Amino acid sequence: MPVNTLAREVGCPSCGRPAALGVDLWQALLRDPLYNGPRLLPNEVRRSAAGKLSAAYIRRAPACQGCEKAIPASSIQAVVDQAMLRCDRCAVQTWVRRVPPELAGALPDITHLVGEEPDRLAGAPAPQAEPATFPCPQCGSPVAFDGVSRACVCRFCSASVHVPDEFVYRGRRRVVAHWYLCFAPSVVVRTPAAQAVAAGLFDWEGLPEAAVDAEGNLYCAATQSRWFLDQAGRTQHKIDRVLWSMDPSLGIRWLQRDRSEEVRFLGCAKDALLVIDAGGAPPLRLASATGAPLERAGAVAPSIELSLIEQGCLSYDHDGSLLLQKDGKLQRIGADGAAMPVWTNGAARDDTGEGSCWSLTSLADHPVTLSSLASTSIHCGPDGSLYLLDGNLLARFERGGRKVYCVEIGGGSADRQSGALGADRDGNAYVIRGDRLVRVGATGNESVILYAERDALPRADMTIAVCPDGSFWLFGKEGLAWKFDPRCKLLFASEKEPRPKNPSMDEVFQQHVENVMEMANVRANACQEDLLRVHGELTRREKASKSFINKISWVLTILLILAFFAYESCS
């Protein structure tokens, strides 16, 4: 999708060069309604002023400052910090830089600046332009102009002369210089879903971690990677670990990038978000509304193993406690790190025998001991119910420990991966299978609500996050995500929204090779033109020399003849 841009016609009051602007001046320029640039009609122009600097805005694509050839949006989006893009037509350099953090507040939704001076950090004033002259069309005498008035008077013949366009930009006048603000594609399309996709939230490779709170806000953690070329032309690989939140209308609430470790578990209870990283650091509690750290939660679960997370043997309850299944035992740990009873009502039963005949059907009310030979996935629903999934068996227990049902899900074993089980506040459980999504009602009735073939979903490798109202999210690899309402109507599909292309290593390298070849061709053409010019100059000089020699020869011959006749006449 093309990058939406606003072309700024900004010039230094003395020389007109496009200079780098500070935060205060940016805020002054963006204080008017012009910031909402995408709402401008095509070719609509608006002007504003800040001090002595005037600026005109118009919607147009970035172009070369030499020949006005359009600059590809993909080339601009590939710039990580600052880079020089050389035009393949005229070889003029155009500098591009990503909006730095110190300007991010003054330039919201703007990704790149195109056409600034490359020496933007030096802060030196632009050099003054030299006074220019041009020949008078009447007498040929040099005529100087001040850069203010296009009408000049020749001091020799007093002719009134209009300054030609080709001489205007050499004088001391307010030169209009085009440069560009590149908006994120999400600004062009005003839907919140498009903003989230265009912001790169759905650019992960593997499966993300996801959780939903009581209000239906989504929390997602993913690892993103991309290939790019640095300023030296080397292929670089960047890993970015992001954590973000969206509201039920798919608007972005907050976003964190460049996290130090990959998130392996997310859980939301009340106003706190529990985050467990893969690096072995203690769990971290974040404010669900802002993403800011609340406290270190090392005392909550100091011995959590990543294998428990991978097998789905860990769940975060709505009261802020952690429920886990380890070595055949159910354990509950409170927010303060102290052990808690697994069930709120009734004595815990510890009489479950181990062996090959064990199954969830043998469990009675208030179970604590499970089989150590089985890997049972657990999930705490928003109503406090506990769901145990083992193979094709699903059991539900109320908060107090009473067993509600244990049903067999037909058609094969369900996925045991983390995130394959979810539930809503009405007691409906959602189980991901290889090619379908099964919903089990509050009393154990089973129904298949989504098929992979029928609903164009991947056949494997999916996770689910269920909202309390029964709507749910499905996540796949390669940035795939879908949201459905309680009646399974599709509300959002990430692959249907436009997004900037994330090139692979081979594509980046191929583009680098093409750029090198184009620059080599430009240089070869320039060298050829120089050789032709030098050859023409030498040929011209050679002809001029021959002509001069011929003239000298004729002059000498005439002089000799004259001398001969003079000698003869004297003798």
C-alpha cells in the first residue's frame, strides 16, 4: 500500500534550503488541523506559518529532488534510521530518515521524513547563496538581481528585464524546497483494525501469547523479525519482541517494543496483567490499562517451569492467583506468593490412583491429585470454573470444586499446546482441534462451530483467547488473526487488512543486488558521458589547434611573399 505523505514546501528565509526542524517548531507547525492530513482532498493545499518560516502542505507521493521521479514507498519503509536513496534516472541523492524518538510526540502517526539535509544533526546554519547574474538579452551585459523582484533594469542599456526561471534559484530569495512527511498507512484508513495492522502488531512469525480481561480487552505478545540493509549495505536481521493491548473495538490502547525477553505466558486478572518471560526472570505484573510495571512478582511463582507453560499446565485465575498442575498435583498460589486451597468449598480429595487406567472420568468432586503419567491442560474461566483437558476428555469443575461434567470430544485428540483451551462467563468451553473449533456448553453438550475447510482457517497451530461475552480470537502463524462474535460471525481478519510488506532475507539481498547494479549502471553512464564530453572537448581543441596552425601558416606564407617582393623591389 502506498505511503500517504504530505509534501511540505518549506524554505529557509535566507536561502530556502530544507533544514532540520526542532520539536518546538514541529509542534507549532502541527498545532493546526493540518495534522489530520489524510482528510485533505487530493491536490488540496493548506498553508501555515511559524515565526518567519512559512509552509505549504499538499498530498502527493515522495519524489526525487532532482527530476521529480516518484520514490517507491517500499524503499522508504525499508529505512531503519537514516539512508540515502539515489535516483536511478538523474543520480541525485535524497535523504530519508525514520522519525526519531525525540520527535515522536510532535509527529504522531508519521514514520519517515524525506528530503531533509543529510547534516541534520550538526545544527549549523545553511550557507548564504552567492549573488547571481545573467546576461542582458539586449546588450549582453551582466545583470545582477536581488532575489526579491523578478523585474530588473540593466545598468548599461537601461532595458527592463524579467529574470529567467533557470536563474531564480541561484539568487538570494525565498526558495521553495519540497520535502515530505510519510504517514503510516493506518492514517489513510481510519478503521482501528487497519491502524493495528498497519502499525505492525500482526507481523509475528510463530504463534503469539494472548489473554483477554473481563472487559474484553485483548493483550498480545509476539516476536517479530525482519531483514533490512544498513547504511554500509550489509544485510541485517532485527528481532523485535512486542507486547500490546487492544480494546473490544480493535483500537490500540498501548504498545511496548524492544522487550529484552520473549513472553511465554500472559494472564489478566482484575486490573493486573501477569507476564512470564522465557529468560527465567521472576514474573512481572503490569497495569492492564497502561502496561506500566506494578511490582516484581517473584514471590508469586518462583519455581515455574517453561515446560508447564508449553503443555498448558498453568492458568491465571480471575482473583489473581496462579493455578498449576505439576507432577500430578494441582496447586494454587496467591498473589502474595503463599499457597492457597485449590477449592473454595469442601475438603480436597487425594485418593486418585495412578496407572494406565487413569482418566478424567475417574475424578470426583474437589480433586487435587492427578496422574503423573498424563499431561493435563488446565484453564480457569472468567466465572471461576476450572477446566481440565486430557486427550479427548474435557472436565469442568465449579469454583467450589463440584464436578459439573466430563465429556468425550469425538473425532480424535485435542491439541495440548498452550492456548488451545478457553471459556466464557456462561460456562462454555472452547477447544481447538487440528482442523476445527469445538464448543462445549455449560452442561456438557458439544458442537463444532468452525471447520478449517469451510471457514478458511489453518488446519493446525492455532491458539485461542475467549472474551467473557462469548466472542473469541483465533491466532495462527505468520501474523494471522481472526475475531468472531458469539454467533461465530467473522468480525476481523488480519490478512484482509493492508499492511507494509515485510521482505525476506533473499528479497532484501536481491534488492541490494539490484540497487548495486542500478548504481553501477548510473556510474557507468556517467563515466561514458564524461568520456564523450572529454573526447568532444579534445576533438574541438584539436580542430581549433589545426585551424590556428593553418592560420599561422597562411600568415607566415603571406609574410614571406611580402618580404620577397620587398627584397626584389629594393634590389
